[in-house]
Amino acid sequence: MIKVIIYFLILSSASGIYSDADVFYCYEDLTDDELSEKIKMQPLDQYIFLIVSPLAFMCTMFITYSFIKYPNTRKMPGDIVFFISLSDAILCIHWFVTACYYTVYGESPLSSGPFCQTNSMFSIFAGTGEVSYNVVFCIYIRLTLKNQFKVIPKLPIILHSLAWIAMISIPLLAKFTHNNGLSIFGTCSFKYHPGFPLAGIMLVFCYTLISLYTLWYFNKAIPDDEKYKEIRDTFGQYYYRYIKGSCIIWTSQAISFTLAGFNCSYFHKGILLIFITIGNSAKLCTPVVLSILRYNEPTIKDQVKRLWRRVWRRDNVQSELLHDETNFYDTIHQNLKFDLVNTIIFCIRAVCKMDVPLETSDYEFHNINLVRRYTDSRYCNDSILSNDIARLKSDYNLTTDDFLEEIIYEIDSKGTNTEKSLDLKLLPSTMTVYTPKIFQKIREKDAKMINHFKSFDLVANQDQIKQFKGPDGGKGGAFFFFTHDNKLIIKTLSDQELTVIRKNLIPYFFHISENDTVISPIYGIYKLFRQNVQESINVVVMRNAMQIPSMYRVRTYDIKGSEHSRQVLKKNAKYNDAELRKITLKDIDFQNLEQQLHIPQQYRERLRTCLVNDAHFFGKIKLMDYSLLIIKMDWYTYSQNNPHIREEEIPNYFSSDLLCIPSINATENGIYYHIAIIDYLQEWNAQKIIEKHTKKAIHVNIALDTSAQNPDDYSKRFIEKVAYVII
């Protein structure tokens, strides 16, 4: 590149293309007319724009057309590549129109004239879009590799919004501050300014750092083994070339802009005008070179090849061939997610091995190293009384140290002979198991209905893992995985929720162990750290309230006791049973469809007392926002499809008869209410306080019964509106 510039300088000097008379002094106070006469686009630049711009436009539009032709390429990150190409296409039109203006009128447009003002806005808009969407691409790669187990709600909308905010605000800011107009390059864009322009160099520097970090993070996040070798090589080769190409081109532009500014301000040498031509040529290289490099982008590579054959070779390639909805990055995401699930299940089963007698466990766990440690005492509840400590020792053979214990499992990728025979992949990781003795005690309480060791059998869970689509945890985007026997759920936890359960574990253990409760119990809490990846994943194992396949679910209700925004079904809309099976309904829907639970009288007072005690418990440890989950399950149909199941055996699926109560409604033969309190790890914090008062302000109603309430008020409302109304 340097040699080319040197040769160009010598050739230009010898041929007299540039002269000192063409250089103007930036610090002169020039009118628009004078500026139009001073800033001239060299004939060579005009010809470059006139000839190369249409070719560059065709390169960008070929990619753009592939997105129009094949809809499955429009999902992220394909849509990012689409907007980058579209931005380049707009820039090509801008350069071509500018060259045409010079050709027709023989002079520069007026900086404040309609043509230059309009043209500059399009130029700044498209240039900002090109840079913004390249940065958005880096952000997308980083987030998707970081969050296999969490959906970021409306991620495409967020990323596109960031880019479009920049694309709209920067041109408007330039317009309002009078910084758009005739540039030193002879085009209409950001208006020229005397002095040393650092913005371009800093922009290139920042983009280079972001891009190189993205490439480094990708190589760190993707396991270094044969399964992922092709993925690493494909992305690495493409993105390295793309980064290299874009950085060289943009650096050339930044250096040319800087030297042209110095020449205008200080040097006043005609020969240095060559850097304006170099800068303009570098601009045109962006859509040409980067479009060619984008043809190898893993998301659109196959589509571009098919389109090329279809357009130029006239092959009969039908768009129906492109029916696959997955793309390169989906494949990475899915593979990592499956392997992470396998790794988590493998480790949880290793933990649960202590639950079964040694002679019945023929399962060997090779290459797992154990490290035992204790956390600091802040997780031991300060309100624990001395008689409670004595009771732990006498009744449960436990000490407060057991509530601080952690065991670290170090997992390599070799796994066990069983995994090897199935060609399963375990990711090198460490799994922290919190307070294993405590949760083993809780598991023992439900040992008759749930065998954790069998539920987490890797081989038996493979169909579940392969069918697993991704996070489905409502608006929070949490990850849920249901074991093959429908007994247990693996769910992700936030760091805040992890802290809440750990610091309240002693009172939680007493309440779960000693009371008739419908709180969905926690059977284990774990934190997974992947090797070479900084982020951790918190997961919790809980009982699945359904216990039988979801196809037998009739209705699902999430009840909080609030009425504000607690209705899912639209008024006057009609829903069939199939549609209602798939929807989680809320308080007002329950009032409209059920009014109350139709359960035998002998259960009613027991369940009400149980809910009151549970609500008082949550109020005592300052938790709120929990829900009463009510699922109507069709045990009659389930037993018909599984003849070995008899009605008298239904209680064997539950640790308490309050968790599965038969309906006495004459029209609901064989329907049972599955009942559990869920989502109970939310503290009353600043976020919830702001949520409460914001909703009241928006609705201009100080008495608005929002879902978010302080723990005491929440407990009181739960008792009044749930325990004493729907029960």
C-alpha cells in the first residue's frame, strides 16, 4: 500500500496532475461562492466516481437482492449485513450523483445550497449506518456467545434501534450545528474544518479494537476441538479478512483526511492533493472490496452462490431450496447450548449420585475432581437463633457451616464411557455446588416420588435435549429444561436470586422441612464456569408442577392477587380449547373462567391454611412477587393412554396431596388441580419500588393495585385475594 502511494506521488508530480494553485487556505473566511470556487474535485476523482460507483453499487445490490429474494437470510445477523450493504449502496449513489454534478456544471455545489445540504445528509446517514452496523455485528456476536441460556428480550429491536438512533441523530446534529456541507474531498458530507482532525483516526482505532476483541472472544468461547474446528476456521478466516480489509480501507481514509487537512491548514503543496484522490478511492473500496469479502459471510454465502448461478449461469435454482431457517450463527448457538445442557446434566447427576445406595449406582464418573470450600458468613442468616442452631444439630445432624459449604466439580471433555458411546460432548468446566448436604436433605423428603439420579440420566434425556429450542421463561427470558420423566426442571437464576436463596436458606430449610407447604421446593443450586469464558451460569433444580407430559394440560393460571395488567385474554375475543392450553392465564382470566377452585371441602381449609402460612413466611424473610401456579391436568386421558396408571396411584407422583387435588366439577371428570407457589426469590428493591410508582404515575392513580408491593403488603393481599377468595 505504501509503495503504491509513493509511486502515485511520483507519477502525479511528473505529470503535473496537481498544482499548488488548487490548494486553498482553510483559515480564510470564505463565502459559499468563494468556497465553491476554491474546493474543486480533480478530474481523476470525477472519473473514478463515475466509473467505479456504478460497479460498487452493483456489488452491494447483489447482496441486498439476495436478502429480498431469500427471506430466511433476513434473521440476525443477516439483517445486519443487509443494512451494511444498503448503506454502501446509498453512498455509491451519493458519489455518483456528486460526480455527475461536477461533470454537468463544472464546479463544486454551494455548501449551503439545496443539492449539497440534501446530499450531505444522505452521505452522513449512510456513513453512520455503515459504521454503526459493523459495531452492532460485533455486539451481536458477543451477546449470542455469552447467553446460550438466556434470551435478551427484543434483542433485534434493541440492536437496530441503537444503529438507527445513531443514523438519525448524527445527521440531524450535523445539520443543526451547521457542520454539514462541502467537505475538503469535494463531496458533500461533514463540512471541512481547519486543523488536525482526530475523529477519523479515533473512529478507526476504536472499531479495530472492538473487532479484534470480537474475534478474540469468539475464539475463546468456541471450544478448541474437532467438533468445532470447522466453525472456528470458517468464522475466523472470514472475519479476520473482513477486519483486515475494513481497517486498511478506513485507515487509508483517516490518514488521507488528516494529511489533506494539514495541507489545507499548513503545507499548501499541490502534490499533497493526491491524498484527496487516495481518500476518495478508499471510499469506493469500501463497497467494492468489503462486498466481495461479505460474499463469504457464513450467513449468506450459500444464498449468494445460488443467486449468482441463477442470474449469470441461468441455472434452474429454485428459492424453495433455501427453506432451512437456521444459519451459521444459529448452528453455533445450538451446538454450544446442547453441549452446555449435557455438561450441566452430567454434573448434576454426579452430585445426585450421593442420593442412591452405592450398590445400585453402576454409573462411573471419570475425570471429575472435587474441591471443598466454605463461603464467607454473610450468607448465614443473622436472625438465626441459638435454639435453631441446636435444633439443626439434634433434628437434622447439621451445622451452620453446612449452609456455607461449596463443592467444586472440575469437568474435562472426556466424560464417561456411556457418553463416549453416544458421541456426546462435555465442555471443560467447573461446577460449583452450593450447600450439598442441605439440598440432599430436601431431596430425601421427596425421594419416594422423585429419583434425581434417574431423572438426570444423560442417555434418557437426549431426546429432550435435541428437541430443546431455547429459553422460555416469560418476559425475563430464563432458560427452562424439563427432564425426560417430567419430574424436574432446570432453570437459570440471576445472581440476585442466587444471593436471596443463599442468605435465607436456613429459614427456608426449616419451613420446607417442617410445614405442610405448596412452595415448589428447590433441590439444588449450581454455578457453571466454562473454561476460557468469563461468564458464569447459575441454575436451580426444582420440582415440575405438572409431573406428567404437558399435552395433558387443560389450563394454566399464574395468580398473584393483583388485577392491574393481570389479564391475558382480550375482551370479546373467542378462544378454543387448543389455544387456551398454550396460554398462561392470569388473575382476571381466572375470575372470568373459573371464579374459584372446585375442590372437595376436606382440602379447602387445609390448602387455605397452607397458603396463609407460606405467605407469612415470605413476608417474614422479605420476599414478594411470588405466584400461585394452578395447572388443570387431564389425568383421565393420561390414564387412558397409559393403562398401567390407576387413579389411586396419582398421589404417588406428589409429596403432598395438596399439590394435586381432584376437581369436583361435574363437567370435569378426571381433572386435577396441580398447585405450587413459584417465582419466590424476588426481594423488595429499588427496581420494584420504581416499577410500582412509575405505573401509578402513568395511570394517574395513587391507589392503583400494582403487582409490585412491599413484602408485608404483598403477603396481606395474597392472603386476602388468593387464600380467601379463589380457594
